[in-house]
Amino acid sequence: MKSKKVLSLLLACAVTLSMGTTVFASTEDQIAAAQAQKQEAQAGLAQAQANISGLESKKQELESYLAELNSQYNELTDSISQLSIEAAEKEEELKNVKAQLEVAKQNAQDQYEAMKIRIQYMYEHGGSTMLEMLLSSDNLSDFMNQANNVATISTYDRNMLKKYEETQEAIKTQETQVEEESASIGNLLTEKSSKQQEVQNLVASTSDNINSYVNQISASQEEADALMAQVNSADSSISQLMEEAEQEKAAAAEAAAAQETAEAAQDENTDEETDEETDVVDESGDASEAQDTSSGGEDTTYTEDTSSTDSSDYSEDTSSDSATAEETSSSSSDTSSSETSSSSQGTYLGNFKLTGYCNCAQCCGTAGNATASGTTPVAGRTVAMAGVPFGTKLLINGNVYTVEDLGTPYGHVDIYCSSHSEALSFGLQYADVYQLN
């Protein structure tokens, strides 16, 4: 009956072990699938971030070009304003010159009329006048004075005629110059206005391109956020699956220990049953010998010797079972010591994902921030991971890091780097992580 119970226990342990192995294999498959999904999402995230970086670069170039165009537009606006003022001044100057020209023309016309009258008078009465002047002169000196007066009047008329001609020429030259300057200003004003319109069109086109890049960056950022959410979800799934795997390992180990205990118990029961059968055989032999002795009258010393032999056999079996138990205990202690030595590096947390980040605006939203714990991040020391308290020491690839920041779930260690290029070159890695404190 006891052997049947032990056999049932062994069968139950075997079924538990097989179920645990099957479930553990299924969990490992799920972890592998989650890690593959996570790597795919991370690859898409890296591509999306590269696209965002390229779009940001093009956007910055267009913004610089737009600033230059705005500067040109402002300069052209100032120049057009100045030219408009100059054009107004030239227009006013031209009006004044034309007014002066009209006055000079009127004076010249008056002078011309006066000269014409005098010339006509001198032409009509010139001979009699000279004769009358000679005859009416009292002496030669008086005649010379009158002749000098006539010559002076003639010289004055000639000078006035010459001055009239020079004035007319100067006014015409000034009028022509003012008209040319006004035309030049008008042409320059037209050219500046055309250039201003061209720059304004370029500004509008560049603004449209910048808005297009802004929309593309927004769409890429949304895609990156969605991929980051997928990565975080995969991290959470992997962490949960790893915890389940650890629990399944522990259950399998307990089942294995129970099976070993059951096997040991079965061996012990088998030995006891063998000893009982031997005792039964010995007792039946003793009874027959006793019967022979009573019938034949022989000595009973042999019966005592036989019982002594049976007792020694049983003691030998017991000592053998004790030796087996000691060997099992020794084996367990050896296994425990090997497990202790394997964990001498610290408490094993699992095979975690590793990424890099820096203290720039692209990685942290704004540049130059302190860590979530209030410390200044240092390359080679600072890491970020949720699920453990600040100050936790982690051993990764032979290096000791301190958890001082947040931003990634448990199972994902973000290692601080001194520059953004170094963080990008770090890429995505996986490593065994041990907790030292």
C-alpha cells in the first residue's frame, strides 16, 4: 500500500515536471516573440528619429534662408522708402525749375519786346537822330558823350540778349538734368519694387516649405511616439514574461526536488520491503528449524545464529540507506555552494536591454537638466531605469553603474553618455544585469 502511494507521488511529480517544461518552453517562445517585436519597433523608431533629424536640419536651413530673405525685404523696403522721398524731392525740384523757366521765359519775352521796340525805333529814326544829335551838340565833347550813350545802350542790349540766351540754356540744361534724375529714380524705384515683390514671393514659398516640414516632423514624431509606446509595451511584456519564467523555473525546481524526495522515499520503502520479506523468510526458516529440533531433538544454537545473521543484514541495509542519504545531502550542499559562487557578482536580475542617452534636448526634451534624483549625470556612472530605488548599484559587462534617473521601464537600462553621437553609436544591446546592493 505504501509503495502504491509513493508510485502515485512519482507519477504526479513527473506530470508536473512535464507541464512545467511545456509551459516554460511556451514562455520562452513568447519572450523571443516579444523581443523580436521590440527589436522591430526599435528599428522603426531609429528610422523615424533619423527622419526627424533630417527634417529638422532642412527646416533649420530654410529658417536661416527665411531670415536672410526677411532681412533683404526689410532693406528693400527701407530703400524704396528713401527712393520715394528722393523722388518726391526731385518732383518738387522739377516743379520749381519749371516755374523758374516760365519766369525766365516771361522776362526774356519782355526783354525781347523792349529790344525789338528800341531796334525798330533806332532803325526807323536812326539817321535823323544821329544827325540831330550832331547838329544839336554844342561842342565835340557833348557829341562824344551822346555817341557814348548810344553805344552803351547798344552794348546793354547785346549783353541782355546774351544773358537771356545763357539763362535760357541753363534753365533747359537744369530741366533736362532734373528730368533725367527723376526718371532714374523712377526706374530704380520700379526695380526695387519688383525686387521686393520677388523677395516677398520667396518668403511666402519658404514659409510654406517650413510649414510642410513642420507637419512632416509632427507626423514623424507621432510615429516615433507610437513606436516608443510599442517598445515600452514590449519591455513590460518581456519583464512580465521573465518573471513568469522565473516562477516557472522555481516551480520546476520544486517539482524536481519533490521527485528526488519521492524517489529516495521509494528506494527506502523498497529496501524496507526487501528487509521485511527477508525477515519473513527467516522467520519461516526458524519455525521449520524449531519444528525439526523439537521432533529430532537437535540443538537450538543454529536458530540463534540465524537471527543474528538477519539482524546484521538489516543493520547493513540501514547503514547503506544512511550512506545514500549522506551522499544526497552532500550532493545538495555541493549544488548550493556552486549556486552561491555563481551569484558572487550580485543578485542576478536578468538579461536586460541596453540603450544610450545624453543630456541634450533631443534625448530629454530640454538640455542641461539634472537627473530625476537631483544629481548631475556623469558618463560611466549614471543610468536610468524604473522599478528599483535611486542609488541601486548595477553590474553590467564588468562596469558598475548607479541608478540616478527615470524614463525607461524595469528591464530596460538607459546608460548616460557624454554626447549625442556617442549615445547614437551605442545603439541597442542586451546584457546580463546584476544588483550589487
